[in-house]
Amino acid sequence: MNMTLRQLTLFKAVAEQLSFTRAAAQLCLTQPAVSIQIKQLEEHAGMPLFEQIGKRIFLTDAGREMYRTCQDMFSIIERLEMTLNELQGTIKGQLKLSVVTTATYFIPHLISTFRRTYPEVNIRLDVTNRTNVLKRLANNEDDLVIMGQVPEKLNVQAHPFLENPLVVIAPPQHKLVGQKKIPLSELSQELFLVREVGSGTRLAMERCFKENHLELKTGMELGSSEAIKQGVNAGLGLSVLSKHTLALELATGTLSLLDVEGFPLLRHWYVVNLKEKKMSLVAQTFLEFLLSRTEETLQKVFQTFHAAGKQLNAPSKSPKKFSSRRLN
């Protein structure tokens, strides 16, 4: 069969998008150009690769087999590119990262700093919840994974690269704001906003209350740290979040930390990969960057947030009084 690499690239895009229009937009081509190439590929295969039902398209049995083969083939090509780059001693190629959603408050800053040093590294970042991150890790879909709690049932190597203090937050007007050494038992009377089941932060909260023989009253379950911050600010309850997610809110005073006995809960952020995985030079370089440059990079970022918060909270100067005399 005279299939071309270009045809297979287009087919893979359509198979992943299940849409000729979206695949064409992704590849900066017109839809007719994509359709013509797929039609030629189907002629080479001798059978249809897609079927249309209503307004939607689906892979046929032959299409699914073709897609599996494409995945294997492009994976081999990626590894070849990496190997050739390593033989040349250059740091370039693709880096596949998967991170839990809470890490998005600091990971973009680290990636930005890394790419200023290694501009030829193309980073594909997948942001999702802990459950999906674990699935991706188990299926070896990424080079490195960043999470707050290392999985116990997978054979992984994990490197702590950043402290992750969990703190109790409240709206600024809450009655407990300003009190010192609040007993955890007093918080058992409060409603808490929590992340989804399986979240690392939620697991830490539940473990903390359970170890102290207290009940955690959950008032609402929300799917992101941003939603929780808005809920706390609106007075729907208290919550526990990573301090790294709160730089702007603490700087501007829209949320307050509570001084609770036993808090902050000190945890770490980890960069994780399967133990038997052979890491590329790009992945190894990024790992070394995280271990050596994270604190320095984020300290500058948080200082910027703090300065911005100070500026926003600074009292405005009284307007100058102008003379009512007519100017000549």
C-alpha cells in the first residue's frame, strides 16, 4: 500500500478529533484538503476508515486498527527524533507532562523559565484531576507527572521538588479571622467546601480530621480550586487549599488564612515517572531543572504578586485641589 506519512498524520488528527473540520483547523488546512487525503488513504486501505451516522463520524473496525498502528508508528518516530537529538547533544524535542489541576498555579511559570533556556523543547501539557493523572501514569502516556501525593500501587520513582503547605482559608469577615491557635475541634462545627472524591487535598483534610477523631462537615463539593476560592469568598464555608493557589488572594486581602492548631499540613509536590521508563534527555533535563530551580523561580513570582497586592491595597492619594481662579 502506497500510504504517505502525510496521509497518516491527517488520519490520526481526524481520528482523535472525530471531526474533519476540527482536524483541518488543528493542522491549518482546509476541510476539502483533509477529506481528499483521507479518501485516498481509504482507497489504499481498500475499505472505509470512517462511517457517518447522522451528523457525527466514527471509526470503523479498520479505522480503529489503523489508528492503533498510527499511535505505535508516531511513537517510534518521536523516539527516533529524541535519540538523534541526544546523539547530537542538543536539548530539543517533545516533552509530555501531565499535572493535577492545583499545580496550574505554578507550573506555567516554571515551564516559561525552562523554555527561555531551552526554546527548542516543545512541551505538551495535560491538566486534569488526580484520577485521570493516575490513569495516564499507569498507561505510560507522559514523560513526567506532577502531583501532590505519590501513588502506592504503581512502581514509580518520585522526587519531591517543592513544599506544598495546606492552609485553612476563610472570608475576611469570618468570626475566626485574627484568632490565634484555633483548636481543630472548633472547626468541626464549620461547613467545609471540598474538592472531588480522590483529590489529594481532600484526602489530606479527611485524614487530618479522622486522626483527631473529628467529623468533617462538607457543605459542597466543587471541581476546582478556583471554584472553592469563590465559594469561600461568598461565605459558603471554609476550605483547605494549597498555599500556592492563594498568592493573589492573600496579597489583595480577598481571602484570609486561619491560625489553626496543626496547620499548615506540610506536604510536597512530586515529579513522578514509572520506574522502568527510560527517560529522554529532554525529560531528564526538565527533571533536573525542577529539582534545582523551582524555589528560585517561584520566589520571584510570589514577590511580584505581593508587590501587586500592596499596590492595590495602598490608600489612594487625595486629589489635588485646584484653584478656582480663572487661568489667564
